[in-house]
Amino acid sequence: MMQLARDLTADHVFRVIPFAECMATRGDHAAISETSLMLYLDQSCVDMSAIGEENYRDHGWPHDGRSPEHASRAFGQEEFGKIVVYLRPRIERALA
């Protein structure tokens, strides 16, 4: 990902800022972090009633405080803030 970003930016066609959620937050796949982030960004995209044992097996979620049942809009807002803090200086540098 980083090399692709450098290559595209070097051609002066794009300004690419490599980013994955885990670069700014703990990150997870559909567990507390991503679920909370989506609850904050667009709650209509989240169906909390769809969470079941099959998801635990498929995603490898632990049965602890990091599971998606513990997700909240407030935690999503915190996660979003971390992403903004991470991306802001990178965007400013890219636009300078």
C-alpha cells in the first residue's frame, strides 16, 4: 500500500495518503471499534440484532469488552477523533 501511494504521488496524478483504521486506532474487523465508528457515522448501516455466535466464529471476536455488543456512538466518536488527529497533518502536508 505504501509503495503504491508513493508511485501514484510521484507521477503527480494523485495525492495518496495511505490509511487503514489500524494506523490510527486499535482497529478490528466488525468488532467494537468498527461497529462504534459506523454507529457514529451512520447508525442506519448497523444492525446490532444480526450479531450471533456465527459472527464470533467467523471474525474471531473474543467474548470480552472488545466484542461488537459493547459498541456505542460515543466510542465511535472517540475513534473518529483519533482518525482525524492521525490524518490531519498528513492531509496538510499533501496539500502544501
